[in-house]
Amino acid sequence: MKFPEDLLYSESHEWLKVGDSTLRDEGGRATIGLTDYAQSQLKDIVYVELPEIGSEFKKGESMGMVESVKTVADVFSPITGKVVETNHTLKDSPQFVNEDPYGKGWIIKMEIKDKGELKELLSFRAYQDFVPKEEE
Amino acid sequence: MGNFARYIPHTPEDIRRMLETIGVKRVEDLFETIPTKYRLSKSMNLPESLGEPDLLRHLQELQPPLCASFLGGGAYHHFIPAVVPYLISRSEFYTAYTPYQPEISQGTLQSIFEYQTLMCQLTGMEVSNGSLYDGASSLAEAVLMAFRITKRKKILLSQAIHPEYRKVIETYIDPDQQEIILIPYRKGDGRTDEKALSDLLDESVNAVVIQSPNFFGVIENLQGIGKEVHQVGGMMIVGFNEAIAYGILAPPGEFEADIVAGEGQSLGIPLSLGGPYLGIFTTRNKHVRTMPGRLVGETVDLEGKRGFVLTLATREQHIRREKATSNICTNEGLCALMATIYLSCLGREGLREVAMMNLSKAEYAKKAISKLKGCRQTFSGSTFNEFVLEIDGDPEKVLGEMKKEKIIGGLPLAKFYPELNRHLLVTVTEMNSKEEIDRWAKVLEKCLERA
Amino acid sequence: MKKRDTGLIQDEPLIFEQGGEGRKGYSLPRWDIEEAEAKNLIPSHLLREDLEGFPQLSEIDVVRHFTRLSQWNYGVDSGFYPLGSCTMKYNPKVNEEIARMSGFANLHPYTPEDLAQGAFRLMYELGDFLAEITGMDDVSLQPAAGAHGELTGIRMVKACLQARGDGRKKVLVPDTAHGTNCSTSTIASYQMVEIKSNENGVISPEKVAEQMDEEVAAIMVTNPNTLGLFEEHLAEIAEIVHRKGGFVYCDGANLNALMGIVKLGDLGVDVIHINLHKTFSTPHGGGGPGAGPVAVKKELAPYLPVPVIEKDRGVYRLNDVRPHSIGKMRAFYGNFGVILKAYAYILSMGSEGLKRASEMAVLNANYLMKRLKDDYHLPYDRPCMHECVFTDRFQEKYHVSTLDIAKRLIDYGYHPPTIYFPLVVKAALMMEPTETESKESLDGFIETMITIAKEAEEDPDLLRQAPQRVKVRRLDEVLAARKPKLKWNPEDR
């Protein structure tokens, strides 16, 4: 199970990376996706429902849905912000969320409204402790 | 033991051994978790059990008499080929459950896939579900689906839609979220008033709902409505009662309909006092994830062989639970199979021919009464197999006379449309012979002369 | 035609992939009137050019096609069908004969009432029977299925509360509830509040009291619940709910455990739906048609859907002048063809037979439970009603799951039980034998399950590769959901 060190995590299994590598302005934006643990629980993802660009969400609000064959899970916003970009490639290739949850499987990019909220998210160590241990 | 023993195989010896294995003395002990004060001390007040012969005799006596019928209005007397009841009587079809285990339900699943294809072909749309309860609830589900998509308040409902269907839609919607506005029909041709419709179209409109052929049997002019509705961002929903009409009529899919929802009873399903029937529901691919009902999709197995499975189940109640697109679970699976078999028999030529026969018989009936004094066809719009007749006199009296001749001559419209209180809806199908139609016309003539 | 090489399992193509131009499979009444000219009667832009893609088959093509399709299916007549909460009991054949009687099959719903008295009488009598069995006052036979009945019932509760000027917003639903209960609440615009069952698998009055307030319209219970356990505190819970002005809705899917033993109306239930295609033996049809009549206490009777069948001095009539009715849930009166079969079933069983059915259903389930508990983990080791729930916990250490066990059962000729439901149990295997299974039938199933448990330990691959003896194996549901292909297209040719 992967827990990249440079990311922040939510208790509802989303990851957040501050900054947007396609822009020079680093601080105002965040890239968001589902963690490796989340995708392993959902199993094969068949569809990702993305929000409209420009829509705003409060921290903890559902922004979209991820569907596998037998389940549906909300993607909750880890922060308060506005959606500026969504990952269109997931339309034809929803499996990117399974294959590369921290890379190709990114879901949403948001403009951060309140930087203070970032403090409330978990570090990779805290998230690793939070996640139930694998029963193997 | 009584007559019911044939359905319960347990012998006293079986029971004794099973109780012993379980570790209780008597059958009653198995119900110890039920508080004693609620356990029934006397038997239920139900009739004594009947064996098969007595049961059959009782039901035979309850059977209503058969009459020649000119009834329609959402349920139609059509010929059902012998293969339809024969094939659906195969127990692997009718005693099976919902196909949740695809490996042992390929029969059901493939036939639903074929049904879905046929419904798309029939209505000119892109995707169909595996059935809903009936035409009325199907149309109501269409309105709810449109609301999920547009989130708008107003529903423009044609007054020429089957009155019971309109009542079901009223029952289904949440009056806090949606509002129905009726679009009147034109007194001349019996079609929905397009100008009234256009005047009401604005950006608060969720959907326009129109039925063709409509309740009066009149074929609506669907052209142009779709474009207008889409311009304001609303949805066009087309309903129907008589599926056979689409053997010759251009399907709603050709007129930019977003959802087509109607009744499939005409396709090989018996009249059966109004049910079970078949709710047909078709839409465009882009809306597939908001569609209610079961969906069967094609896929492959481990070895690459083609097979079929229930799919996109995440819309449904057993997964989405409170966020489901509908709460439907059991639908009308066997009725959908009847329609599939019926259409397989009739095929391209047959559906067209039976539709033509319906049109022709209705035209013959219209001609038969055209010379009669005291009655006239009410609407000038072209019809399929039903039309409205106005009578100079009391329609109930006329129908009463016809009943004496074992003819049910039509459906009085007064209870549905108070302004049409001297009117009858007359339906003629391929099952009304020329001789029957002549007899009907003759009795009608006699009644009118007497009045 | 492609060469067939799959033995008697038959590889049957789609109807669109066979037949040929000009092949006919139908006949019609003779043309005794002149054929009309469509284009003279109907504007040409409203006429269709063709029915593209429609099949052209002979009668024998059709018969062979669907006969072969049926052979890939499994029904109650094929063998044991232990699906939990589905009550896959035997469907009596005489009832099929009755439904086909031409007087009933050809009866138009708008037939004048005086010509259809027999039909309305039997509907009225069935209503009486169902009220008697459930201990309720009034019945509507209109709903087409259980979920439809649920929606009808909850809508009636809503209408009754609204008539009192009481706009409540919430419905309490136990965590063991069937998915339809949840979706029904939402569709009726209620907010669902989940009540957790206790360690005995039932809902406790304390938990209900915690959540019950004047904002709660109703509690939706299933009794027995989906764990197969009798909700022993229901009467007390009903009192708690009633005291704050709420209603008790009962999902009657599991009624097969209680007929003649206890009346749910006596426990405080205000409204209940009944699944005729479960408890009352009408066939499941591969997904319907069913029927979900709803029975209510007097207080809710004014809200029943219209029309209501009334009896006045021996004459049966339809009454749709009911100002408080919620309206109509479907056109016409109900799934009469299904109602007929349930009526015939109740007449065949009588009160003694129905009670016997419930007793034997409960006996069978307890027998199954006792004989399998050494080999399969039983999360609630308590007497069950008509169904019992196991899990795959004992098999986990061999890396064998509930799914594998289910698929292996197919190789032994059985339809698997319900899997992964109810959700309160991890990896559930829910079995409902029904009373129509004999002891030998159960013993055969038990032996097979025990064998499978051994296989899990000694040769788990047998389970993981299962099923083997079928037409298609482990179909790719991920592909079906990612790239939905929901109909045949002419381009596929």
C-alpha cells in the first residue's frame, strides 16, 4: 500500500497535493484524488462522476462519485474550494484510479479558499496509522 | 392432512427426525422468540382448503362471460400466437428468479438483451431498460428522471394523455418540487394544442409530456416539438398506450424525444383485467446512468465467450439504496419475454401487417357509421385503431342495448372528460371481424333510431 | 450457420443474428375488409419507413431459440433455490391453468362492472384473506411489486400526516433493511435515519426511543428481519413510535414465517405490504411480474389508492370517489393475473395449510442452520425463523470467499443462496429453504455444503475456479459496466 510522503490525507480517504505542476503559481491550488487504500477497497472502478467546473464545495461535502461494479462511493472535498479542472481521461479510462491513484488517477483540481484548513488534514504517517491494517 | 399436503412434503417421520436434530420437542418450540401473548390461539378465518377439482370448478364459475368488444383506452385485444404462452410456460423461464447469478441465468439475460434491442428499434431510441410495471408508472418514472436531470419545476402535460396515466404522474411527483400544467387539446382535430404548448415553454419547464397516438386515438404531430423544448433546455417525453401503432408510425426517436415511455401490453400480453402489463422505457445513451430499472449488458467470460450480465446496477436500490434512481426491484420480466417472443414471431413484416390491419378495420368501422344519423366522428385528426364518436343521446343507453346483443360497444368518456359526456371511445383491432363490426354498426343504428 | 460444438448446452445466437429476408413466423385473421392506404390517412412525415433490424424468423426458429435459451436457466422446478428473503417456494401448476382461463385472460379492464362480477369478487375476497392473515383492516391490490407496495404505503402515511397538518421529515430504517426500504424513503422525500440492530441481531426499543421524535413519520421494519430473526421487541417499539404520532410500516417480504402463528397487525403494525410472488406462491418469472398488495389499519384506509373494490348487497363495484386517496400508482387495478394465482393458492391451502407452510418453513431453516453450523460460521447463534445467515469466516484462512462458495454450489447443481446481503453481516450467505423442500432435498444440499467446506480446506482452487460445468464462467462485470453494450446493433453483423 502506498502513502506518498509529500501529500496530505483526509479521513474519508482522499489525498491532496498543494500546488499545480502545470502552473507557476504554486500556493493557491490543490490536486485531489482517492488514496491507494480507497481504490483497493472499491476494486475495479467502472465510472467516475465529476463535478462541474466552477462549482464550489465546503470541506466534507460530496463532490462526485466513484463507481465500481458493486459499490458507489462519494468523493468528499478535503477542503473548501472551487473546482477549476477535472480529469477527463477518467471518462474513457476510469481504471487509472486503480492503476495510478496518485498520478494518472487524479480526479479534481481546486482553488483553495481557506489555507488554514490544510492544517486539519493528516500527514502521511497519521493517515497510515489511521488506515485499517490489511488482514492477510 | 388436508388437500394442501401436495404442496408440503413433510411426513410425521421427517418432522420427528428434524426436530430431534435441532434439539426441540415440538414444532411450536421453534417459535419461542415470539412473545406468547401474541401467538394466535385460534386458526385464521379462511375458507376450508379445496382440492384441485373443486378449485377449478369454483374459478370456472367466477369466469366472466365473453363478449365482442370495442374497448381500448390503454388495453387492447390483439391476437396472441400460440407460441407465446407455450414458450413462457417453460418452467426455466417462469419459475426462475431475477438473474443475479449470470452463469445460470443466461436464458433470461439474453432474452432481456434481445428485448432491450427490440424496444430501441420500436421507439427509435438508443437504450432501453428491462421493463417497468406498466405504461402509466413508466411515464411517471420518465417525469421523475427528467427532474433528476434538469432540476426544474414545471411539467407541461398534454390533456390528451390517458387520464389514468396523468393521475399516476400526479401521484408520483412531489408537489413541493414539481408542478403540473395541463396543455389542452384542440376541439377540432383532437391533437394537443401546439400554440398553447409554445406559449407555456420557458426555462422553468422540466419536460413536455405528450402521448401518441393519444387517448382519443389521434396521432399527434410530434415534429418540431422536440426542437422547441430543447431550445429552452427542457426534455421531451413521449408516451404511448398502443405499441402496435409503431408498426407503421414514425417512432418518437425520430422526433428528438429524450425519453419514450409507454405500454407494451399489445405485444402478446393478455388483457387480464388490467395487469400484469409491461412498462416500456427507452432513452438516449447520455442519460443511461439516470435511468431507472434493470439493464442487461453484453460482456465476455473467462474464456472470451460472449455472455450477458445485469449491469450499471449501481443505479439501483440494492446498491445505491437511498440514492437510487428508483426503488424498483421485481419488474415485469416475464411480460417482457412475452413481448420479445411476440415480436420475434411477427418480425418486420408481421408487425407492419398487423398494424395495417388495425388501421384498416378502424377505417371500415368509421365508414360503417359515417352514414348514420345521430352520431359522428368527433375529431378530424388522423387516428390509428381508436376514434371518438359523439352520440345524440345517452351513450349509456346505447351501450346497454348493445350489451343485450353481447357487444361491448365502446368506452364512455364522460367520467374522464366531463365536456365529452355524449362521447364514446371506439377501438377496433384485427380481432374484430367484419361481421362483428357490421353487427355493431347495425345495433348502433337501431339505438339511434329509437332515441 | 455456425457449426455447433457445445453439446446439448447449445450455443444460441441472438434473434437478430438468424433468420432471413422474407421468413415469416406469424399468421393473422383473414383480410375480410379492404386494406387502407396509410399515406392517404396519415401525413407521410408521421409514417415510418421500415422496422430496421427487426428479426424475420419462422415459427420453428422462434421455438428453438427460446427453448434453447430456457435450457440455460435454473428455476424452482429445476431444483433447490435457497435465496434468502425471496421465498422461492414451489409454484402450483393448477394456478397457471386458472390464470389462462379465457374468461379471465381476455377480460378488458374497462369491461362494464356488471359483466365482470366474478373477477371483482375474487379480488375483494383476496383482500379479505390478506387482511385476515396479517391482522389488518383494509387492502389495496393495486401495487405491482413489493417495492411498489412500499412506496404506496409510505405515501399513505405521508398523506395522513399532511392531513393532520403534520409535516414530518424523517423515516427510521434498521440497518438490516432491504435496499428498497431506503430508496422508497428517499423517493417519498423523507430523510432516512438508520437504526443499528443490537448484538442479538434485532432492533431494541432503547435505540428507537433515542431516535424517535415528532419529526419521524414512520419506522420501516421487516419482521422477521433479513437475518431471519423475529423482531421480538416490535410491540414495544410500535408503542414508542405511536406515542410520538408516528406510524409503523412493515415490509412483509418475510411473511412466510408467520402465517397462522402471529398477526403483524396485533404487534402494532399500521401498514404492511405483502409479496404475492413470495409468500403466496405466484411465480417469480425471471424478474416479475409480481404483486405487492398493501394492507392498512382503519386509520389509513381513506388514503388507499383508487379505485377501491366495494361490496354492496352482493354486488361488487369500483369506487374511485375517495377524496383523501393518494391517487393512483398504476393504471387499472393491479396485476390481476398474479392476484388470481394467489387467490387460488390461499383457497388450496386454507388456514391449516398456510399455518403448516409457515411451521415447515421455520422447521426447514432451523434444520439447515443446525446441520451447517459446524462447517460455516453462524454470526447469530439463535433460533431462526424461515431463513438463516452464515458467513465465510471459517473459510477465510484458505483464501476462499462467499462468492467462491456460491459459484462452487453451481457445479453441484444448486442455485446459490443470497450473497453479501444483509450488509450488517460481512460476506453473508443468506438461505431460505421454504416449506416446499423435502428433508431429502435439504439433506442433499447440506451434504454438498459440507463437501464444499472440505474442498475449501483441501483443494481451494476448485472453488476459486468455479463454476466449471456451465455455459459461461465468471463473466466480466467490470467490462460490462465500463463499456456498457446494452443492445445489438446492425453494425455488429
